[in-house]
Amino acid sequence: MQEAMNTLMLVCAALASLAFGVLLAYGVCRAAFARLLRHAGQVAAQRAQAQMAPPVSQPDTL
């Protein structure tokens, strides 16, 4: 009976370890995608601002 209990505890520990790894990887991916989304928004805002700015005129040097 003790051997079966030890095996069950070992299996549960392995499954808990796998679940923790999956949840940790999920959290890392969520954080990375949130940061990527924030960065993409900043780039889009910069591009929109650059398109709205009037062109800089170059002086004619002839």
C-alpha cells in the first residue's frame, strides 16, 4: 500500500510540475504579447504623426 501511495504522490508531483511550467509559459507569452501590442501602438502613432506633419521645404541653392 505504501508503494502505491508513493507512486501516486510521484505522479501528482510530476503533473503539478508540468502544470506550473505551462502556466508560467502562458504568463510569459501574455506579457510578451502585451508589450508587443504596446510597441506596435507607439509605432503606429509615430507614423500617423509623421504623415500629418507638413513636408520640410529645402532651399534652392542654384
